[in-house]
Amino acid sequence: MSSGVRSHKIAVIPGDGIGIEVTASTLAVLRAVQDKIGGFELSFDELDYGSARYKAQGSYTPEGWLDYLRKSDAIFFGAVGDPDVPDHISLWELILPMRQKFQQYINIRPSSILPGIPSRVVGTKPGDLDWVIIRENTEGEYAGQGGRTHVGTEWEVATELAVFTRKGVERVMRFAFETAQSRPRKLLTVVSKSNAQRYGLLLWDEVAEQVSKEYPDVKWDKMLVDAMTVRMVAKPTSLDTIVTTNLHGDILSDLAAGLSGSIGIAHSASLDPTRTSPSLFEPVHGAAFDIMGKDLANPIAAIMSAAEMLRWLGEAEAADLVEKACRQSIAEGKTTGDLGGSLKTSQVTSEVVDILEQL
């Protein structure tokens, strides 16, 4: 590495299914933008964490894996899941430990209708749906608290405890208000279900009210999660920045992806805003074993997640170029089948690289 070149160490976890394919596409694009711009160098540490390792060795990861990952500047993740492994095992042995151990308490899922994508909502056009969904990412309904007793008997009991702490709610609310404040509309919607969940989500609502006083220029409102689903479909232009609990955000962000065109363009970032630990960037489409190995997966979500990673690492110029190349490929109809196109994964990757090199 030459003097003056910024270096970033990226832990790469392709994982399972189409995660392996879209990760390969993403690395090709990252290498292309690195060569085009210069001034920075990405070193990729490709790791075998995933279901194949679990089935062969009995563990998704080696001993000390979290301490090893902590040395990275960022983590790029493909997907996890395998038809032969129960979903709760893959989730709790790989993704959720990273979110909790590294305190990646903010999950960001942007969602917008891009030029070239047929509208899924009647009467909407590009620009009408332009949301940032902020999901609390380390506690709430996915805190991992609970258990089962009297297993296998008629008295069997299973508990799943949702945990909300004042500190946890306050930090996600403050991040949400700051995000809304930074966007042109300065508009925030707080999603809750405090009419039925009267302890944790009442705290959620109360903290939102308290934090809002620090941001008088942000207009905000509150929606119950069930009513929010209707509003997202019927009045998408009334929304901009959205903050939700862990479970609600998981569900609403997938709805947002469907409304904006396809889960194949849905990208995400799991952030530690303190930058004490590495943040993680991933597409949200999952492993999709039904199309694995067929060169059919849309790589755009993964590539756009990598653009967010570049921006997080301070490489804004590179991030903008990657994002622009993705958007241009979609606008020109150079897409996979989920967006109405006829190209393969590898072809879309090549198109994005070609566009990038010409920008």
C-alpha cells in the first residue's frame, strides 16, 4: 500500500444461498470503484461463516469469532439460512450475536421508487415514496429473553420477553430525530402499539415525546403499527423518516421494499453510531435457496448496501458513484427478472461495472 492511501479492512461473510452470488458481484463492483477513483484500498477478509460450515463442523463460526471481527473496519454480509437448518439456529448463531455484541443498535433501511421500476402503488411515481426506516436493532422483541418449560407435556409454557430500556429507546429516538432533521422535509413518524402493549411501548412513546423537545424544527407524529401498514400503501407521500421497534421494523421494511419495487433492491446497514465496533452492511432478501446457483438473483441490494458501507467509511465519492451506477442500470432497464428485466446476476453486475467505469 502506497503512502497516503486510506486503507479499510472489510470482513466479508457471503453466508448462504444467493448471498454467496451477490457478494461476489459486490466485490467486483467495489474493486472497480476502487480502481477508478484511487486514494483508498479495500482489503477483503473472506470468511466461511455459514450453514455449510455448521453442517460440516457443528458451528457457524470458530471460537473467538466476534473478537476477530472486532478488528475489522466494517462487515459485509450476504445472507444466512438453509432449508436443512431451523431458522432460529442460523439467526441466533450468526446475525443476532453480531448486532448485540457490537451494539449495532441502529438498523437503517432506505426505500424509494426509482426511475425504471414500475410502481407497485396506484398513482405513485418516482419520488413519491422516499423513506428512511430506522429500526431499533438490539433489544425489543428480539432481545432473546424467554424460555420453555414442561416441554412435551400438555402444560408446556413458552415465553418471549420484549425488553425496552430507557437508554435503548432514547438513543434510537435521538438518532431518528437527527436523521429527520437532516432531510429536506424534517418529518418523522414514530411507530408503536402502545394501546395493547402498555409497558414497553408506552415507554417508547413517552421517550419519543421527551426527545422531540430537543428538535423543535422536526415535525413528528405517532402511528399504531397496524394503521401504519394502511398509511404506507394509501398515503406514501405523507411519510419520510420512520422509527420503529425491532419486530415492527423488520416487518414494515419488507412491506416498504415490496411497495418500492422488489426485495431485490432493499439494502440495509446495522450501525454502531459510536464507531466503537464495526458496523454491518447487507441486502435484506435472505438466502433464497430456490434460485441459488441459477444466476437469477438481483445483486443491486447487495451493491447498494456496499455503497452505504463506503459512505460510512468516509469514501463518499466512491459511494455516490456506485449508487449512481445502480440507479442508471435500473433506469435503462438493465435488470433481473424481479424488476421486469431479463438479465442474469452476472450480466447486471457487468452492466453496473461498465456504467461505473464510464461515469
